[in-house]
Amino acid sequence: MTTLRFFACLSVLAALVVATTTLAAPPKATGLLNWRGPDQTGALPGTGYPEKWGGPGGDSHLWTYKVKGGGTPVIANGKLYTFGYYDDPKDLSEVQEALICLDPETGKLEWEYRFRDYISDVVYNRYAVGSPIVDAETGNIYLQGSNGRLMAFSSDGKKLWEHSLVEQLARLTFPNGRTGSLGLQGPVVIVHCVTANWGTTGPARDRLYAFDKITGELVWYSTPGTVPDDSSFAMPVYASIEGHRVGYTGHGCGNITSVDMRTGKALWRFQFAKGGINSQILKYGEDKLIAIHGKENVDTTAKGRLICLKVPTTYNAGKPMVLPATVEVWRNEEHVAFTSSPVLVGDRVYTTVATGELICVDAKTGKTVWKKKLGPDQLHASPAYADGKLYVPLADGVFYILKPGEDGAEELSKVHLHTPCLGTPALWNRKCFLMTKDGLHCFGEQGEATAEAPKPVTPEEVGPVAQIQVVPAEFSLTPGSKQVFTVWGLDDKGRRVRKMEDAQWEPFIPPTARVKAKVDAAFKGDTLVAGPEAKLSAGAFKASVDGMTATTRGRVIASIGYSADFESTPLPMKNDAGEAVNFPPLPWLGARIKWHVLKHDGSQVIANRLDNVLFQRTMNFFGDPELSNYVLEADVATDGNRRVMSTIGLVNQRYLITLDGNRRILEVSSNHERVKESVKFPIRPNTWYHLKTHVMRGEDGKGAVRAKAWLRDQPEPAEWTIEVKLDDVHEKGAPGIFAFSPQVQKRVYIDNIKLSAAQ
């Protein structure tokens, strides 16, 4: 062997060693890192937890921190992190959600990050129905706010990255919040939400999204279910199948699904209910899942069911499977739970159900072992188990400590807090932490946790690169901007091996694509560059490395200087009324199934579709969420008569400015319970107006939302029609359009959209 060949072999061996060597590294965070505990069963580690509580100020009460919420705190490295909200009933404009860090021994505030809702449907007293999650590897904390603000923080409160999922992925919001928790698996943080994005993900679906926990870039997205009837906020429960890491969760379409947590590949689904599944799935043994729901059953007219499924233990490398009814091991028809999640302790399942009962079920047979009536009903809160005791809050404010046995549960403590309890208790270091709508309470024993040596985490050995993955999996560009991509080499189990160099890039149009579209941008190495004159566009690119390929998709979105009059849009299709139409611009979020370009009053305009009552209200973004201090204007009109009209609006910097036809007003709002002001405006049907909007924010955060409206064929008035002064103006936000056609009766029309810099 020549010297050259000898050193070449050494280089290959060194590369293999780098790829497969396992290094034992201590975790940076230990504690109760997620709301369901280390096994995701609701059974928490530790002993010495309290058996009695006399309520705030009573026996064993240690402290109360005055914040409201409906979620569960987590504890890491001697710090408590909780999701809550502050409000002033006399001034709802002051309502703020917050990620709060406390000393768990004293309840003293160490730091907090407060933030406001914007353009959501969430009713403020349903804020903070969710929980933070802490990453053991980095110690970072992750949280999703009620309106889809996804954030990452360091343990000392520094914000690392943030996404506005409403503006970037068209995440839907709901009046009851439905935020839930996040998931963490390896290098990604996982979000469960309903989105109506663009292209193949344009139709509203219940989806999973995985973001790189360090950079915040989107790694994968998955649509494993079918058309949803509801939303769902259940967090995936994880398992290892033949070296692959998979997650099981319920969805708004009533399916239980399995998804590869490293790649987003959908593996299988099982139709469990006709509505949303919000309760957490339990993994029982190696091949069984236990699940509960409170919606209509698929094979009976009754509501609710507790079941056990025998699920595949081999990895499905082909197309997603639909599991047959024969995988059902047992069912229990007695129990209905809408959002409360069951607890698994050995072979016993403990769950609170809608009728206010605590139920004990044999996990092997599905038979009810015993029931105990606790209250009139139950919503959200799940029991927590630790040290042989169940800690059970009820929606009516009653809190129990119970000791379960073979024939029933012994009542150790009962206290009425006279305020809703919607969150699961957290148990750590001989203390119980309970979030209510009156405050976060801590009771138990004083004394800091005994410091335990962190157990080293041994990474899994990875194999050779067998596939590649492009990150981000989805991107957006504005004219003159660029996007850098990372091409990860993954092994055959989806684990990251190394970053791949010298990828070859080319536009990619899927064979099944209905729209043969390309992004108006070009690659320079692994960097995609949009020129200064890049047009609104959307499409996909394919990366090729060593015979392996992967794709990413994205959009060029609107920035300052954008205008749209729709005159050059061809109209090759017919709608149900026989009108010539076409879809709106592909890069507009969630717009394809809600709007049509058509002819009206001698011009081509965009009009909302009236063929689905579910879309009678729609808000669609088309621009950069990082924009601020811009003017957004358009021509607007509504069908109707003097008794029935619709509402037309523009979204400017996270404020909704609308002409409400039925109420004859021009209105400014952000979330209706916090910012909502209007002035009279004599809007008439079948009449074109020009609507002009601007949001002004000073260095001190104060400013105003301003709008003016006038008949299109008249001169622009000098004064603003409405000017809403605010002490804390949103810093930035994407431009968008809005329509509300009650009972899908009357159309709205928008034309001559213009986005410009404020003068």
C-alpha cells in the first residue's frame, strides 16, 4: 500500500469515527421539563408530596403568585417556568400573556417576558391554556402563545428566536385558545396546530410542524390526517420503532396518527372519532395505545369512548396506512372526555370525565374498576399522579388530593378555590404547583431540592448518510433578500449525520402539481437570491447531493412597492355561477379556496367566494411580517342592499381596519377585547370606496392606527377618518386583506392594492 493510499484510508476511517462515535454529555437542564412527566403518562417522579392543603393561606401553603392561566408550570435547574396572563377587568387593553420565571421556593419573580395578542379570535379569559417546555440538552425554554406566537428563550430570559405562525403559516385561531404544549425530539421543537397555508397546504388541515430548536428554521411539516371538523392541541407521545423515532397523536379530524418525528413522514392513521381529539394519547407497553375522546363515535350515535389499540411495531416505509377496525383491543363506552387527559400508573388508567367523575380502568381489559363522583362536570384539567396520590383539579374550582386503591379512592384533602382550575398540577421536590384563574399556588414542604448529579446523555450511534433533508423546508423572500439553506445528511433512521456540501439546485415542479409555478429567484451556491425586481411567486427547488435528492418550497412575498390590479390575470375557469374566474396569487396565504379573481364593474378584481359557509370570515396575508410604518390602501366594495351588506378590511401591522356594511362604521381592532374603536361611516352597497391605512409607532412605543375612507371617484380627504391613539403599538406585522360575509350572502370586492412606505 502506498503512503498516499494509507493516509486516504485513515481519512475515511476518521470520517466514520466522527459520524458514529458516541460522546457522553451531561444535560444542561434537569427537572420536570414537560407537563406530562418523563414518561408522558401524567405519573410524576418523586416522593414526599403533600397529603393536605387548606387552600391559599391554609395548611402547607407556601406562596401564591398573582397571575392567571389554565396550564401547567415546568421546573428546570431550580427555576419554575409558567405560562400565564395579566389582566385588569376595568381596562382590557392592558391584558398581556407572559412567560414567567419564578423561584419555586419563594415564588419570587426572576424574569418574565410579556406580550400582547393580535388579530386572533381568542377570548381573553381563555388565554394561557398551555405549558412551556424545557430542552434538556440546551436548557432553553419554548412556548407557543394563544395566537400562535412561537418563541424560544434561554434560561436567563433572552429571546433566541420567534415566529408569528398566524402571519407566516396562516395558523388558525379559535375563541377558546386551544394552545396546549409543544413537543421536543432531538434537534426539533414540534408544534401542533391548524393551518391554511398555500399550495398543497392551502386547504385548512390539522398539521404538525417541526422547527430547529437552535435556529428556529422549519425542518419539516406533516399533514397526517384528513379534513378536520375541529381543532386539536394534543402533544405527540413518542416511541422508537426499529430505530426510528415516531410520535402518536390525535387530530381535529378524529384520527389518531403516527408520524416520523425526524422527517415528518406520515406512517398511519386510525379513525377514532368524528370530531377533534384533544386528550393526550397513552402509550401502553410496546405495541398499544390508549385514547379517549368526547365527540361522536364513528360507528354509533353515542358520544365519547375510551379505547386501546394494537399498533404496528414495524416501520412503514411505504405510503401511509389506514389501520383497520380490527386493531381495536378493547373499548369502554362509559366515558366522555373532551380535553382532560388520562394518567397511566402500572396497569391502571385514571381519568376525569365530562360528568365530573374520576374513573379507574383496567388497562389490560378496559373494564371500569371504580368511579368516584367529584363534581358536576369537568373541562381541560387532567389529574396528576405522584407518590401514590392523585392531584385532581376541577373546572368549578374544587381541588382534591386522593389516594387510589383497588376499590376506590380515599379522599385526603378537598378545598374549594372558587375560581376555575383548568391546568394540570405540577409536582416537584415535595411541592405541588397549581395554576388557577386566581393565581399560581404552591403548597407542600419548604426546602430546596437535593442536587443530583445529571446523568450523562449518550447520543445514539448514527450510520452512514442515506438521505438528505433541506432546511428550511419552507421559506419566504422579499425582493432583494436572500435565503441560506443547510442540506443535512441523514442516516436511514432519519438521524443527522453531517452537513452536506456542494449541493446542486434546480427548480422543481411536482408531477401532480396543478399550478406549474416557479419562484422568481436564483441560487448562488447554497444561497437563494431574489433580485430587487423579483415578482410575487411561489414554487419549489430540488437539491441533489451524491445521487440523493430533497426539496424545499417557498414564496416571494410582498414588500414596499407592491401593487396589484389583477388586470393581467387570465380567467380560464368557471365558478358555480358560470363566471370566468381564476385563483388569487399563489403566494397569498390561505387565499386559494377563499377568493377568486373575476370581472366586476368593468375591471378585474378579487372577490371572496361564497360557496362554503365555513369561509364566511377570512383573513389572508400576502406580505412580509417584518414590515412596519407602511401605508396599505385599496379600492373596496360590497354587494347587498341597505339592510344586508358585508364587511371589507385591510390588515396593517397587526391591526384590522374594516368598513362594516351592516353597522355603517369604519372600525380599528386588534383583538376585539383589547383594541376596538369605530366611527360612523355611511357605506352604501354596490359602491366603490378607497380605504387607506397607516400605523405609526414612536420610539417610546406610543402611536396611532389611522385610516381614511372616501368615495373612489372623489378627491382624497386631508384628514384621517379615524385615528386610534395607543400607548403600546405593535412593532411590525404583515399586510393582508379581510372579508366577512354573514351566512355567505353578499360578496366583497377589492382592487388596486398598493403597499408603500409612509411619508
